[in-house]
Amino acid sequence: MAEVLKKLGAVFLDIFQTVVLALSIFVISYLFLFAPHQVKGGSMLPNFHNGEFLLTDKLTYRLRSPVRGEVVVFKAPPSEACAEIECEYIKRVVGLPGEKIKIENGRIYINEQLLIEPYVGDDIRTQAGGILREGVDVVVPQDDFLVLGDNRPHSRDGREFGPIKKEAIVGRAFIRYWPFNRLGKIPAVHYEL
């Protein structure tokens, strides 16, 4: 009987160690490497739909800065109504630190060059906002990024709340894992002017 209890104790110890190891890996991954996020609303249509689930890479931006065209998840600016409950937004990086941004005739210009945006339909015009106004140059401060939604007519974004701080960025959206029919890596549209 003592031998059976000893073997049973060893089995439970192995199971306990496995569970602790798995939970440790999960917690470390969640805190430092990856985090799940759900798309809420239609500001990123047609590329991201309401209710989709994404896995956000939290490590990349500790090693390098965001690149134009990448989709990022960030903490909503303090000026936003939901900031008190610390909600997070998903938008695309359009302007980089030190760049001069302007909206003119529904198009975005960066340092006086037209920004070609393949993720936004050709028929979509970018309307000005409270911060990014029609025909007025705005310089993105150092360590800040201008982010805009892909669905320009229905996105509250940097045109209204201005550039965001790098430290507000939670991570880079890199895998869509739900729904399964849209499962896959999220391509970044990297390009220089």
C-alpha cells in the first residue's frame, strides 16, 4: 500500500510540475511577448472586422521602432472618453517621428510627397480633423507616431487626437486567430516615400 501511495504521489507531483511550468510559460508570454486583442468597431474595415481576435507582438517594439504601414494596438489617449477605463485602439502607423504631415484634397502628404495607401480604397478620401486639418502641416514630435484607421470615414484617430507616444503602443498586431476563415499572419505594408 505504501508503494502505491508513493507512486501515486509521484504522478501527482509530475502533473503539478507540468501545470506550474505551463502556467509560468503562459504568464511570461502574456506579460512580455504576446497578448490577445479583440477588434471592436469598424474603424479598420475592410481589413479588420468587428469581433475578430488578434495576437499582438509585445516584443518587437522593445527592439525597434514601429514602421509605416504596421498595424498597432495602443492605449487610448487621455483625451478619449474611454481612457478612464484604459481601453485600447487598433490603427495603422502612417506618420513617423519628425515627419511633416498634411491632408490636402482628401489625400495624405508626408514631407510634401503623396502617401500611397494600398490598404485604403482609391475612392476613399481622408477628411481632415481637429488636429490634422486641411492644408495645414503638422510635424510629428520625436518619439510619437501618427496612426489612422483604414476606414477613414468612420475612424476616430490621429486626425482628432493627434500623434501618440511610443510608450502608449502595446504592440504590433501580427496574427489574426479568429475567425478561422481569416486565420493568418497580418501583413504590414512597409514602404518608404
